[in-house]
Amino acid sequence: MPAAADLHRALVARGETVAAAESLTAGLFCALLAEVPGASATLRGGVVVYATDLKTALAGVPADLLAEHGPVSRPTAAALAEGVRDRCSATWGVGLTGVAGPAPVDGHGPGRVYVGISDGQRTDVVELDLPGDRAAVRGAAVAAAMDALLDRLG
């Protein structure tokens, strides 16, 4: 994936690292970044938090935030990004949550995705409505996350 190579190069140029907390993408962000030669210089690690309780246990998302906003929400994506950045001691944290489909989840239709990007001082969340089947939604979510981080890197 060209975006992964571009992201790796941009992080290397800045001497920075990334970690990801992934729900609907189940590790795909980290897997694609790890395919780039030299990824160990930029990829600190990641957690797959597919189950809601693991968002708290592994990524540090406050349980009360999940109770109030649900697992598929802007605040959850932000908290995932912030938590994984902190827990993995990375420069950047990426949080991915959403609905790959085919059925809706908590009132969100297939393709609704939230991507959080955090550097520890500022956290942005991108809201997406992506078309396609599960594989297409997951792939597009990862591409959008990489693009969002590239945008933040300048």
C-alpha cells in the first residue's frame, strides 16, 4: 500500500513513531505498516480492541465514556488514539472504530467509521461513511487513517 510507505517515510524524516488501537480493522493498520521495510523504526505497536471491554482494558478508554457514547463514536476514537499513544510510548496514536457491516451496530449503519489521531497535545477525529462490503470498508478505513496522519505530519 503506497500510503503505508509514504507514512513510514514521513515518520522517519521526523524521527517519530506511531501506535494504533484498532477495532473494526482488527490490526490491519499495523499489518500494512509492518509490510514496509524498516517499519521497526516507526511502528511502536498496536492493540486489537474488537470487544468493547478491551477498549478499556487494553487502550485505556474510560468505561463511563463507553457507557455514555458507545463503542462507535467520536469520543471513543479520540480516547483510543490517546490511550494507545500513551500505553505504547509513541509520538502518534491512531484509533479506529466503526461498523464494517453487514448489520448496523448501536444505530450506526455499515460504513460508519471514526478515526482518531493524537500527538498527546491535540486529538482530531475524522468521521467517515464508507461504501462497500466488510473488506472494502476495513481497507478504506485504514487508508483514511494513514491519510489523516499524513495530513497531520504535513
